Amino acid sequence: MPVTPVAYGLFGYGTAALTYGLHLVTGFPRASGEDAKRVKAALAANGFCFGGIAQLLTSILLFVFSTDILAATTFGIFGVLWTAIWLIDYFDMDPRPLVFLDIAIIFWTIISGGWSLALGHPVLAALLWSITVLCILLCLVHGKGQALKAAGIMALENTILAYYISAAVVFNVALHFPLPF
């Protein structure tokens, strides 16, 4: 495959994390009543499309066209995670069961981050471990003020790392310009 789907999946993750992070940190867009429902629907659609569908499509492409089972599995796990987060938020469901999913994600990101570091990808390891911190924060917050803002800040940091790795993959594959990731 001449171009790897990893760049697409990371861009999707970065965009979902950017939207989620900015909303948690700034509270923008602020809305009430019927407008609040529309804003919530727009945020959920963005997270579902960029976070959920992009991750799942990347996972499928990697399973079909690649031998990188670690990446394929990781993208699939995050696709399910983002889909669950946005559906639970959109339909006003109780988010507490997400703690169990977060525990599984924490376990997976610690292992896959260590594996990525061993394979010579320190930025990818940093992204995976910062996702670990984000999941721990989300397990602890349950909608509480400053901790939610901290989770938003971690999501924004994830955005920067995901966008950098996405660009590095494109530059490395398309331009043969070796950026470390």
C-alpha cells in the first residue's frame, strides 16, 4: 500500500480530541434550550465521524492491507471508545460504565506505548501514555469542574501529538523526509 491509513486515523483522532478538548476547556459554544441540543448533536456527530468512523476504518484497512496487528488493534479499540463516548453523551446516558472501558484502554495504552517505544517511536509512545492520563482523568471526574478542564487540556495535548504523527507519517511515506515519531 503506497500510503498508510495511519495518517488518516491519527488526523481523525486529533480532530475529535481537538473538538472535545476545546469544548471542555472553553465551554464554547455556549448554548441553552433548543440550541444546546443542536450544539450537543454537532459535537457528537463530529466525534462519531472523526473519532469513531475514522479510527474503525483505519483499523479495517490495517487489518486487510498490513501486518501491523498492534496498530490495527489500537485503532479499532479507539474507534469503539470514541463511538461509545459520543453516543453516551448525545443520548444523555449514564457515563459511569465507561470507567470499565477506560480501565481497559489504560491497560492497552500502557502496553502499546511501551511496545511503540521499544520499536523506536517515542512520540507515539508519548501520545499513547498521554491517552492513559486522559482516561484516568475521565475515570475520576464524572462531570466535575476543574478535573473536566484538566481532561480537556490533556485532549488538546493529544491533538498536537496526533497531528504531528499524522504529518510525520505523510512526510515519511510521500516525501521520504524522515521525521521521527
